[in-house]
Amino acid sequence: MTLYDKIKSLYPTVDEGDFHRKIVMVDITGSTNTIPDGAVRVGSVYIDSWTHPTLTKPTQAQLDAITE
């Protein structure tokens, strides 16, 4: 399950506009960049910025608890 899928599972009301304006994810696949320490992530994708006004940024534990 991807980070996107897990966020949608946790917050079903999140829409595409939220992902373009309020939730920024970064995929480092094929990059020499590294995931910042403490970043909430699934695989090689992490949440870079979360500015949603009504939903709190999910924790790693919340995302890890979501299984397919």
C-alpha cells in the first residue's frame, strides 16, 4: 500500500486538491537524496509538508497500522 493510499484510508475526505496544495509528498526512488530523520514515510515516499487546516499530520504508527 502506498503512502497516498494510506493517507486516503486514514482520511477518506482528503481529495486531489489537498494533495496538490496542502499535502506534499516526496519520492526519492532513483535519487541520491535521503529521507529526513523522523519523516513519516512508506517505502521511498515521505511527507515533506502537511498544512491541512483541519486534519493532523498522520504519525508513522498510524500509517504502519493500516494494512491492505
